[in-house]
Amino acid sequence: NSIEAVHESLDTVFGELRALQIPIEDPEITVQNIVTSADLGESLNLNAIAIGLGLEHIEYEPEQFPGLVYRLDEPEVVALLFGSGKVVVTGGTSADDAAAAVDVIVEELNGLGLLG
């Protein structure tokens, strides 16, 4: 659930492999994709959001997938918005990216009068 937990788990695995006399080099570990979720606390009208945000950054085909796919420019992440108000943010490299994405989404939805 955290970057620290990943490092601890890898240290444990590598320690056990070394105890078995298996030569293991310390790998370079980089965070490439963090997936986070948020709840906006209210239902969303995905049709209105798709129209309001414009089709250039939106993919919304409710017959194929129940969520709206929103590709943000800044931060450079992908957000999945669901009618329940749940949001999944993926593609960031830090929790700050996800928090910034949710802030941008809330600001844009408020600006369109689609939230609150």
C-alpha cells in the first residue's frame, strides 16, 4: 500500500534468496505507475461531464464500460469517473499527482456546475 512497503517486501525476498546462496544484485526500483481512488461524495452525470469537458480528452461509451475515461494534460494522468462519484486515477508517479488530478477534476466540474 506504500512505496516503503514495497521496499521492505523486496528486502525480505532478496534476503531470503541470498540466504539460499543465490546471488542477487540490488535492483534499481522506480515508481512508474500509482493507482489511487477517491470518492467525490455525490453522483455524477457522466453524459453531461462528457459534453462539458469536451471530446478531445474524454472517452465515454457506456455500452462498453460504465466509466468515463478522462485524460488530463496536467498532471499527466488518466482518471476514470463513475456515476457513483468514485474516481480512479492512474498513470501518476506520486500520490501528489493523484491529489492534483482530483483537485483539477473537482475544479472543472464545479466550473461546469456539475458538482455540488
